[in-house]
Amino acid sequence: EPEVTQTPSHQVTQMGQEVILRCVPISNHLYFYWYRQILGQKVEFLVSFYNNEISEKSEIFDDQFSVERPDGSNFTLKIRSTKLEDSAMYFCASSIVSPSGANVLTFGAGSRLTVL
Amino acid sequence: GENVEQHPSTLSVQEGDSAVIKCTYSDSASNYFPWYKQELGKRPQLIIDIRSNVGEKKDQRIAVTLNKTAKHFSLHITETQPEDSAVYFCAASIRAAGNKLTFGGGTRVLVKP
């Protein structure tokens, strides 16, 4: 079964440092997302991406965040200057519209970011 | 924007009993409602979904019901087993390409053997 793969699985960084989280979506998927989950809380939408541009972003996705699809396979999330409150599990997801018209998301295993 | 509320936050059931998790949503335009299961430290995985033109959907021991008028939907797990222990998230979306999911707060289900 095709999977969304994410690297690194865990990253520890100092406050103020830049972090890049990487994702390889499922190859025939066209829509890409980043979500985050602070420990013990709900999964929160950050940003969606289609056709090489941001489709939608949440209020969490401020100027410190950016996304990029640098080549045909990778999808990255960059946090420019990390804050303590950025500590969370970051999930990449990709989707394709099913024959029924449903936008079915498949999630990666997540990248746990710890900001010290 | 959409807001999804989920109850209860924790649910403990005896093996073999049923578990019911309820969600409400606020945006009447939402028409796609998936449920995800997340085991400890793992990714959310889709277990069942329902579209707004359907009132109920069943897949073996799990079923989902939708009341579009009242804007609520529920997950039912029958004959619970220890491997059903996980956090379950409901979500809502407008069923269209690329639309985001808005998740509920999650329900931690513990099935006691």
C-alpha cells in the first residue's frame, strides 16, 4: 500500500533555529497538507498546497512558516525561527479525490519537533 | 470557519461492549465526515467515512450515522476488542478536491479485557 513518508522522525532544536521537515507524498496524489498535533491535543490544519501554490492556510501558519515543493517528489515545511510552542508532531498528508468524490487524506507517520 | 466538537474525551468500555462517540459540526456546507484512528505514537488512519447524502454506513464492527439536520454524526463500535484501544478523531470537510479536514478534539478509547 502506498505511503506518505516523512523525515526526520524526531528533531530536537534550539529556540530560534530554522527547521525543515520533509515529506514524500504518494506519487499520484495532487493535494498536499501539513497538520500539527501538540501532545495530547487535536490535529490542527496548517496549510494545503496544490499546483505549486498554497491553497489555504490557517492562522497558525504565520510568516515563520513556509512550504515548498522543490522537486517532483518532496514537499517541505520550513519554520524559520522556532519557538517553544512549535514543539509538536507535524503530519504531512496527501490526497486524491476518490471515485465517490471524497477527498481522502493519507497521513505520514509524523515528524516530532522538540524545541528547547 | 468549521468547528467540530467531539464527546466524550475519554471512554472506557469492557471488552465485548459497544462504544459510541459523538461529534457535532457547525458549517452546514460540510458534506464529508471521516473518522480516524490513532494508536499511540502513530499516524491517524482512516477507518470509515460518510458523505452527507447517506444516513448510515457500516463496515464490519464499525458504523457511522449522520444527522445532517442536527449537524451531528456518531461512530459506533460493536463487540469491542483490546486492539480497538486508541484515540479516535472525527473530522468534517467540504467534499471537494484539496479541501482541508477540521478535526474534533479526539476520544481516547480504552477497552478493558
